[in-house]
Amino acid sequence: MRQVTLLDRSEMRAALRHQLEMDPARTAVILVDAHRGHLDPAVATMPVAREDVQRVREALTRLVHGARELGVMVVHVVMIHRCVPYPGAESMANPFWRAVEAARQSLTPDRPSTISRHNLEGSPQTEILPELGPEPTDYVIRSKKRLSAFYGTDLEILLRIHRIETVILAGINTNTCVLCTAFDAFNRDLRVVVAEDAVASMYGDDLHIFGLENVARCLGWVLPVDEILNHLRTRTAVSDAGS
């Protein structure tokens, strides 16, 4: 395989930082699969690497707490599969996922995982991380079945009702569910921001980096949680000063 060098687009990214405008009243934090099935090593059926767990959980907590303080809407989107007579778990209707299970392979390098038993309805894996809520002001969507948080859910309608213009994405996995959601948000002309320290990939660091680079160079902004919150606080302070 041909060796590829990661291009340095830091100048582009720095220039785009100055173009970012986020109105807290028109912004939503969307937590994509920030559940125990990925981020609780005690029960995870598709675990991220243990060294990523604490980093991501702490960043997610800072993000949601800061967002709520600024009046930013928080939406939890959780993948849940029913058990049905055929093909068993709803996930097994997908030919690639079915092939991975049949070949007895793991999507998580060097760690055991299961697709057919991942996030089954009523299982502890489907529970939102306790430090993230949900709070009474949050919204929870539990109809996600595939990679995008938009596909087969009412997320788009919820965002439209609240006149959301910017989505801040965080959760698991950087290169699949978060990236797929970023594409779908971009295609709906939403401003896309990914919280780079509040995402991880169970597939490996290489695909985590790929996911972040793909967003930053093609779809939107990739920023750490603290910088995202500072952007929002600055806009809030300007609005308060003008009122």
C-alpha cells in the first residue's frame, strides 16, 4: 500500500477559526452515542480504548455543563436495537455487520466486541453516562439504528423547531457515527463543529485522526471543548452588553 503523508492544513484551519460565529440560542450540542456501550469498560460491548475513556468522559461533561449554563440545547442520541425473530438483533440486517460477526472478527483492534449483542433494548449499554444526565431541559432520541444521528430519527425536525443553525457534535465514533452525522448536518446547511477532545474511535487512532481531518478540511470546525465554550460565552457577553 502506498504510504500517505498527512497534509498540514493548519493555516487553513487557523483562518477559518476567525469565520466561526455561534449564537447560543441557535446552537445545539448533539451527543452521539455517549452511552455505556462504548464508554463504560465494565459493560461496554463495543469499547473504546481504556486510555480514551477518562479523557472523553471528562470533556463530554465539561461540554454539556457549559452548554446548559449558556442556554444551549443538549440532545442525546442513543443507538438501540430490538431483538426480533429474524435476524435476531436489528443490527444483523446490515450485511457488513452480519459478515463481521460470521467471520468472528472484532471492529475494536485488540479488544473483544460484539455487534449482535451491542446496545440491545433494555440493556445497561444503552444507558446515557450518568454524569451527562439527561437533565430535564435535555432532549433524548432513542431511535438511532445506523451511523447517522439523523437517519431514521426525528433529530432534523427537533432542530428545525428550535431554529438551530449550529450543531456541536461529540461522542463515539469519530470516523463513523460522528462523521456520518457531520455529513448529514452539512448537507442540511447547518454549521458543523466537532469537539475534538470529546470524541474517540473504537476502530483505532488512525481512523480517529482521519475523522477529525475529514471534518476540519471538508465539513466544518474541529475545536477543543474549552475553545467552543469560550466562543459561546463571548457571543453571550456581546448580546448581554447590547441589551
